[in-house]
Amino acid sequence: MKFVFLWTDAVLWLLVLGLIGYVVYVLRTEELARKWRKVLNNKTAVAAAAVLSVFFAAALADSVHYRRALPATDGAAVAAWDTKTVSLLDALVGEKIAGRERSYSAPFSLYDFDKTTVVTEEGPKRVHAKLKGAGAGVNEDKPLQSLFRKIEMGVMTGAVGVLTTWLLIGAVAACVRREGFGRAMIAVTARSNPWRPAILVWLLAIFLGCVLVFVWPVWHPFGTDATGNDVLYSAVKSIRTAFAIGLLATFSTLPFAVTLGIAAGYFKGKVDDVIQYVYTTISSIPSVLLIAASVLMIQVFIDKHPEMYATGLERADVRLFLLAVIIGLTSWAGLARLLRAETMKVSAMDFVTAAKAFGVSSTRIMARHVFPNVAHIVLIVAVLDFSGIVLYEAVLSYVGVGVDPVTDSFGSMINAAASEMSRSPVIWWNLAASFVFMVTLVLSANLFASGVRDAFDPRNAGGKA
């Protein structure tokens, strides 16, 4: 196989390295460790973080891309590579689910949703044709019985998987706590265990995964779309797009917002006036128009240089990457305003005045004294903005200036559902799948952000200035 480098893949994997480094830093910093322990005491925030971790694991599995080698021909000195780029998620899941169909099919159906013309001995007839990929080994006379049998097998396997995982967690806890297995299991199961909500979410994910292992290869749980693709699998692959845009846009926002916001609040005067003029001007331009103009210019550049991209996926990924950067570059004004106001208060405090009196440079004062005192605002706003950017992508894709059409995203699914909901009979499952996944992702991010805000905001009732 030949690994394919995508820019958004690099963003997600660099985030993993950054999270590992941040965890090490938190463990070495008592003040940060105390605040994160407060987050762990918030059961809702912990459960939301566990849901985000399950979604992020799916995004990471979809962020390892490669091209398979084609069968070697006689006399070929160099291996030829398939033009189709697949991901690890495609290899583990996508190739094992029910195959692609002709067009629409309802959830758990064995036949096409729309009738097609079939030539019979009696002449042409309009019938609901049998699906090509779904229904393997299913008794067409008793389809529900076959479905319930698969679900029953999945439930039994899921119960065994949950029990095994629970015992493994107890064994790990016994090793870490250096006590007996029984006491460790009691401690893990106890309501006082801060990790209990996360463990329950992970066990639920394992259980649902085991059920899908038996159901998904035979049925389409959320039906298929207009091109015959499995809707549930499209929703799962849309998670990676949501994380890529949300994270990259947030990272693109921070350098401008932090640097210019702190500089405006610290230097004041003409520097403050110039920076205020810049972000006021940017805020006055409708962001959708600004993003649409930038995306269209990028699309023209991509169309004029097709030789730069070996596959269609790489071409689509460049547009996704640049779209996220554009969203970040046009969204920093709000955070800059908050940091400017907070920096003005911090720069008037005694320890900053003392640093100036000792001749410490302005750059060092902003880095060592001002930034640590406004970092909680950066963290809170960054986590809150993630969910907003995910929703923003859906709006942009809906109006046609979002991701490339070949890229799975919640916005593309909602855009397709706009026409599907207006037809009769209604095709509702595309919208339902995107709605369930997007709401779960955004709600989890908001609940986690609420827990982080309560722990890090010094103005909170339980906080410490």
C-alpha cells in the first residue's frame, strides 16, 4: 500500500500529540490539575467528553489514508497504485457493511424505495426491485424474524463484550491502586468514581458496535441516499469533516485573537486604535459573503491546477483545509475583544507595574504575566466556538460554499435532504441521521464546554481568582 498524506489528517494527529503534551503539562502543574479535577467532578461534562472521545476515535480511524497496489503486470518494474484512496475506517467498516445500492432505500428494507421498470413475460412493469447489497441470507417471507435474530446475536455478543471490558477495567484499576480485584471493582462501580460516567458511555459504545457488527453487513439501518450510499456510514464519515473544520478553524483563530487582543489591551493608544479598526472592519463584513468569495477564488485555483493533486480526495481535502482556515481567519474578532478588555484589567495590576519598574520588556510581560491570567478565556471560548463552527459548516454546505461535494459532511446531507423532504412520499432518513449525529456532537461539545467554563472561570461562584 501507499500512504496518502492529507493536510486535515495531519491536523487531527497533531492534535493527539498536543493533547498528550498538555496532559503531561497539567500533571506537572498543580493549579491546572486542581481545575481539571473540578471538571472531572462534573458528571455531565465527563459523559460529554466520553461521547466526544468516541466520535474522535472514529475521526482518527478515517484519518489514515492509503492507496492499494494494483496487480502487477508482466514486465512492470514499478507497482501501479489504485486511483481510489481509502481510509482505515473504510477497510475496517466500510467494506464489511451492506454494499452500494441503485438509489434510495428505506431503513431495514430489502427493496428499492422507488419503483423501476422491469421487463417480464407480460411486458414492462414498474416494481420495487430487490436491493443488491442488503438482504444476504435473509428469508424474504419473514424479514423481521431474520432481523430480530441478528439483533439478538448482536445483543448477546455486546453483553459479553461489555462484561469483558468491565472486568479488564477492574483488573487495570487493581494494578493501579495496588489492591485486590474485588475492592478495585467496587471502587470502579461506585457512584463516587469520577470516571464512572465515561466508562458507562464507552461500554454503551461497545455494545452498540457489537450489535452493528451483526446488523450492518445485512441491512441498511438508516437506509440509502440518492446515489445508493449507506446513510449511516455517510454520517459516521461526516464526523471527521466536523472535527477537521472545527479544530482547524479554532487553531487558525487563536494566533490572531491572542496576539492582537493582548497587544491592544496592553499598549493602548494608537496600537489599540489600529487593532480596533481592523477587527471592527472585519466584523462589519457579512462573514458568509467573505467566506463565499474566498472559497470561490480557491476553487478557481484548484480547477486551474489539476496536476497538483493525484486523486480526487486530495483535491477535496485541500478545499476542506482552506475552508477551515478561512473560517478561522474571519472569526477572531470576538475573542480579540474579550482579551483586550481582560488585558486592560490585568495590565493595571501591581505585579505588572512592578515588572515594568524593573525594566522587564513588554514582550516578556505579555508572555509571562498577562497571557497566563487570560488563558482561561482562551480555553473557554475555544471550546465553545468548536460547536458553533461545526454548525457553521452545515450552513455553508447548505448554501453551496462549503466542502467539496465528494466530501461527506453534515451540511451536504442536510442540503440533499432539503429536496427529499419536499417530495412525496417523504424521504426522511437522510435528515434524521445527520440531525442525530450532529446534535449529539454539538450537544456533547456544549456540555463539556460548560463544565470547563465552570472550572476555569475565576468569576464563577466556586472558582478562585
